[in-house]
Amino acid sequence: MKVKNTNPRRDFIKKSVLTAAGLSLVPGFVLGKDGEITGITEQMSRALAGQDGIKKVAFITHIYRNSAHADVIGTKLFLGIPTDEGMVAPQIKIASVYIEQVGANDTGIKISNMNNTPVYPTVEEALTLGGDKLAVDAVIYVGEHGEYPYNRLGMKLYPRMNYLERIFRVFDASNRSVPVFTDKALSYSWIDSRWIYDRAKELNVPLMAGSSLPYCWRDKDLVHPIGVKIKEAVAIGYASLDAYGFHVTEILQCMVERRAGGETGVKSVEGLKGDDVWKAIDSGKISQKLVDAACDTIQDKETGNMREIVTTPYAVIVNYADGTKGTIMMLDKYVKSGWAYSANTSKGIVATEFVLSGGPNYAHFSYLSLNIQKFIVSGPIAPIERNLLTSGIIDMGIRSLTEGKVKETPFLNIKYSAAGYEPIRPTAPRPTGQSIAPFHPKEYEFMIPDAFKNK
């Protein structure tokens, strides 16, 4: 069945492709003379209408407002996914929504209603579509943002394990499991993270998790070949260990997991703060050359002496079981919105900036969304063991910092190989095309934060 000519979502996607500069052919569109779109393929029509063969997804989140993770993932799956090459029509359809905290700034209810997507009062009903058994083909759980307390270690107590157990219970009672994506860390707690991983294995749940950072732009386009020899690596970020430290850990891990011998696990983790970070650099515990190489790639940073600019640096030193050393560093104020990586390899020091796309598109979440979609439709795009390990590393790093001692981590003896996985990543060094072009059609302009409306 064809989509009617009055379909506003289809018309908007077509216009977006035409107006974005320098775009190549986007799968799903039929181009005629002079590059004009003359039709839309049956596959695209089905995707836009959520018809035959399109995977039905339950979208579970704590809060859905402008620029929250639920928005920058979910809204793209409702409207279309802006990429460097143009708008890509989703090949999965949000069939149900659950939002825990609905406040005055909520946009999730409105956008769900605009797309005729039911919003259910419980997680279980969203998964069963109001019935008795699991009735969707996949679950996307965005357990980020919302109002929750902090624990004694300064970590926000997101109830990710609680939510995933509710999801797993529906699977267990239905005697059927479907793919689940869970945003960012498996949990703030290693114990909870391990439970989630083991429970998913028990129920044969295909599980994807983690940050958008492994799938964003890299300037330079650095991908270690499988089997590279790495002596030491450093990943750079900013802000707090609790909020953003996981992202930097994912940068480190998605790179070093490709080293010779594969991932062997982590034997100890050490958290440092303030002058102890500079002392670790001065003593050689953290390589000054690698810190400088990584920071040199970041465009958006302050000029001047790093040590005078950064009031309170943080670092987590990761000692891998095979002797490889990794460090994540949070250089707030010096690094304003940048992320980077460097490594001492058998071919010398290599480095790259991990580049994100600003609002209102936040197109790095486009590439995360494409990978979530690929995972749901075709299978894993990265080993879930990576996210189990990064969840444990950042938890132990924060605990080490609080306790003031190295944390021995024999329980992080997580072994896996990154070989054979093919995630989707942009090929340009920085965002271009539709990634930075207007994204929201007129009827969705309420999704644009005020700060971006005049840009």
C-alpha cells in the first residue's frame, strides 16, 4: 500500500533531502532527472507507515522533553534520522510508549499522539500493547534523565536494573525474548550491571547498551586494525565522572578492545582528583605525551596552561590484565565540549578527536539510532561485554576516588573479541549535510529548545 501524497512526515523527509547540500542518493528515494525525487519506494512507504515487516518497538523512558536522551533518540525514530548524507527513514516503528515522569515540559505525550502511538500507564502494558503477552519485536529503554537522588558516592541512582527486570519479567512470562537496547551504562552499580548481563544471558535476550560516542565522527578517522599492539592509551572528556565519565570510558574501550589478543579484562582501577592527577603525570604514571597528543586534536578548548585552567582534574587509571594501561581524564574548563583519544602503538603515537553534533539535531544520536535499528533488524553491532566492562570500570573508578585507594578488580576479568562487528559510523571527519541542516518540520518546531530557534 502506498503512502498518500498528504503524508506530512514523508513530505518533510523528501524536502529535507532536497535542501541538504551535497547529498548522495539516500536509500528508499527514487531520483529522476536533475536529482528530483519522483517517487518513494515501497520499502520506504512501509517504513513510514509502520506496515508489513517493520519491527514494532516499545519505547520506555523516565522522561521525554526537549534535548533529553528520549527526545534525541525517540524523535528521530518518529520523524526520520538526519545524517550527513540526508534524512534516513526509520526501518523500525515505535508502537508504544511509556514515560515515568510527565512534567510541564513533557513533549513525549504530544509527539506520541501526533504519530497515533499509544502511551501506556505501565511498562508491562507498553510491552504487551495492553494484552497479556509480549506483543512487540524489540524494546528501547532510555534510562537517562529524570528526577532521582544521588548516593553516598555522588552517583545518580537511575533505576536501570529495576526497569530491565520488569522488561525481563514480561519476556519470561511470555516465554519469548526480543532485542533490548538500554542507554548508557547498564547501571551505576557493578553488582546491578552484572545481574542485568547474567539475566539477559539466562533469557537469551539480545542486549545492546552504551554511549553514542563510539559511533560519532572522528577527526582524524582513526580505527585501530584488529590485532594492533597498544602499550598505553588516554581518553579525554570534561564535566563529572558520574555524568560524563562513562562516555570517556566508552571512548577508551571501543579503541583498546581491538588490540592484539583481544580484551582480557581489568585487574585494577585507580581514581585520582586534583593535584594527584598532575603528580601522576609528572611521575609518568599517566603519559604527558599522550595527554598532549589527545588534547591537540580538540578544536574547542581553551588556550593557555592546562594546569592553570583546570580547577579540579579527574582521572581513572585502568590497568588491564595483559599489561596495557588506559586512562580517562576529565579536564573541565580546559576542554569546553571536546572528546579525544590517543594511544602509544607499535607504529607510534596516534590520536583523534571524537566529534559530536550540537543542538537541536544532536546528530551523533542519529548514528546511535542507526546502530540501534541495525541491532534490532540484523543483530549485534558491538559486543555487550564492552558495556559490561565500561559499567564496571566507571563504578570502580568512582569508588576508588572516594576510598582513596586502588581498587583490585578480579571480577572484571571480562574477555571478548571485537572482531567481526560492523557498526555504522559517519565517514566525514565532522558533521555535514543534513546532520547540521534544519531537522524539525513546522508542526514539530515545539521540539526545538528556545536557544536554537533563531539559529
